[in-house]
Amino acid sequence: MRFPNVRVFEGPQELARAAANTFAEEATQSIREKGRFAVTLAGGSTPKALYELLAAEYVNALDWSRVHAFFGDERCVPPDHEDSNYRMAQEALLSRVPVGSVHRMRGELSPPEAATLYEEELAAFFDDRPDFDLVLLGIGGDGHTASLFPHTPALEVRDRWTVENPVEKLGTERLTLTVPVINGAQGIIFLVTGESKSNALKEILEGDADPREYPAKLIHPFGKLTWMIDRGAASLLYQRLSGKKV
Ligand code: 6PG
């Protein structure tokens, strides 16, 4: 059974395989049509399997020299820190394929400075406003996406592309693309695995809670939106709607 734009996979490996195929298809089409593929990478742990699969099996599947890698958010740490989204993506993928360019958020700088620098980098790459060809996102168990956490200032920002976002419950600041920039993308794919995300996913896809509670609800892209989820993450969805055990 398929929900609109929701694709359910047996587990994380099957999801990573399907996501790698979709990535390669989207990249090839964008490169054919525009001569480039500007993709925003997600952080956290979920996309790592996808990145590793792309590096291991898709080196010849697309023209990586036309792929330009950006980040949806970053932790305020240096690029070699274990919490760095850049480091994860660099080790799993970007150092293993001949990618055209990599645009990382400078987590080692003061957050306001890093946010402004990233906006300048976006302005230098994109003629007008950032229109990513594909944005990869995850969600947290609290419904956050990128570093757009519940009840944080960045949720309300409409006149910036990148901001520093103080996240009280983490006791730190994060760097994140803003909602309008993410929603300006040609395509967005959410990658979600594990039962720990099932409550938030049910709320995001079916619930009527305020989006400030579940910020992933603020994501309604200009282009195509796809949810690639595994059975664990989908577990509450199915029970609620079909009453059938997944
Ligand atoms: C980050 C991410 C964040 C992530 C979710 C899910 O920097 O943490 O960009 O939005 O996608 O927190 O993280 P996991 O994939 O580790 O569950």
C-alpha cells in the first residue's frame, strides 16, 4: 500500500538502495537539462548508508563533476569534529567521488558569521535565489528537520537563506537553511528509518498539530516531495489507517 509520495521499504538497506537509484536518476536528468545538479545533503546518521552506497557503486552512474554538494544544516563544530555533518558526508561520499564542488557551512566560525558567509556562498553559486535540484532531509523524533527544531527562532525566518538557530534543549546553536529556501527546491526527499521516528512521522503526515511542534510539517516544496521510510518508521501510520499490522 502506498501513501501519496510515501514509499515504504523493508529496512534501512532497501531504503538506501532505492534512494541511491533515485539520486542517480535525478542527478542525470538535472545534468541533462541544466548541466548541473545542485544537491543539499542531510546530516545525522540516517543518510550515511546512502552516501556510502553511492560512493561504492555509483561512481560511474553519473557525471559527478557536475554535482555541487551543499548542506541543509550544520553543528557548530570544526569540520574534523565527530559531530560534523560535513565530516560524515566527506568520509562517506564526497572524498570518494570526483564531485564538482562542495559547499560546507563553517561550523568552526561564530554562528552569525558562518550563516552570513554561507548566504554569500549561495548567492555566488545561484544567479537569483537558491533553487536546489534536490534537498535531502531527515527528521528527529521531535519532528525537527535540518536544524529547524520545535519552537526555535529559525522557524519564523522568511527573509534569510541561512541562519544561526539557538536550540535551547540542546544547549547550543545550529546553522540551518531556512524554510523558504528548502521549499524553493525542485525536489525534496525525506529519508526516515526506525520506530523511534514513528510517532513524529504520524503527526507530520496525518496529525493536525501546530507545525511549530513538528517543523517538518513546514516543508511543502515548490517541486516534488517524497518520503522514503522504512517499516519501523511507518509502523504507526499503517496501524492507524488500515488497522493491519505492517
Ligand atoms: C542533523 C540533521 C538532522 C537529522 C535528524 C535525524 O544535523 O542532526 O541534519 O536534521 O536529519 O536529527 O538524525 P538521524 O538521522 O541521526 O536520526
